[in-house]
Amino acid sequence: MKNYKLNIKPVLLVTLTLILGFYACDDNNNYINPKELIAAEQELLDRYYNEIIRNDSTRLQIMTAEAIDTIDLRLQSGLLLFHTEIGTGDSVKAFKEVGFRYSNYGIILQNDTVINGTDTTFVEKTAEALRETNKYGSAPFTFRTFPSGSAAAANANVYLGVNEAIMHMKLYGKAKVVMPSTLADNQFNPHIFEIDLTYLEQ
């Protein structure tokens, strides 16, 4: 009986090519251009800022007077930080364990009904959709902070944008943070965090 050896390298190469080709196409077999996804995310961020942060007074009621008219921090990474309550404790430093409560929102588009007399129209607007929260959990989320861009970021158990925001906060402070997905999960949809910093290692 002859012994046959299967050369798996060409098989793996073909398999990987098919998988990558599948994920690079949508349901209509059209190539998905990452640049288009990035541009669409940026457009969504711009719309959100103009419609909710700048113009929607009901959402702005959660912010301090200082934060209403200006962004407290617009970082080079694309992160926007609004201090909704300045902390009374120490400033956060790198390599310190912190604990915080959070609510994480995505940005969606939804139709709002506008009634003008007998005329009814639908206007597409951005809105916040809750993804997850530990606001009412038994314990805050904890992690050890790290300098932005450091090697420690690769093994972090927290989004880069959350770490970056907390590094600009003080203990017992609260903040609203808007970040592109490049600082979170790279899924081309922005993240919004409401952060309440409750613990800082001494």
C-alpha cells in the first residue's frame, strides 16, 4: 500500500484566502472599503456632536456649566472629554489601580417625529443607545492605568480611550467621554462613556 502525504500548506493558504475574501465582502459581494467605514464613523461623530452635544439642551443638563460651551479636552487621539463633575481627590497617575462605574453607549440614527400643525414629518437624528453598564453592579470595574501608547496597552483589559480619559481625571470625578472606535473595539462605531471614578490606589 502506498503512503500518501498531504501537503497542508497550500490547503491552509487557499482556506485563508477564502476566509479573508469572505470578510472583505458584504452580502451583495461588494468590497467593503475600510476608508469608507472610517469616513462614515467620522460623519456619525460629527452629526452627534452637532445635534446632541452642541444643540440638545436636555442632554446638556447633565453637564456642568463649564462643559456646556466648550470641550474640556480634545485629545490628538480623537477623544473628547467633558468633566461633568470635577473630582475632589488626587489626580490619576500611571500604573495605579483605579475603580470606576460606567455606562457605555453607541451612537445610532433614528427618526424623530416633527408635528407642525397638520403636517407630520420624520427627521433622522443621532441618539445614544445603551450598550452596557455597571452602574448598579456589586462592585466597580477595576484596572491598572498605563501611559498612552505604552507596551502595557497591548495587555490591557480596558479600552484605550477609557484609560486615556481616566488619566485626565481626579478621584470622585465624573466625565462624559466620546471616542472613535479606534480607541475601543475597532468596529467602526463610536463609543460614549459616562464615567464615575470611585477608587484610586494610594
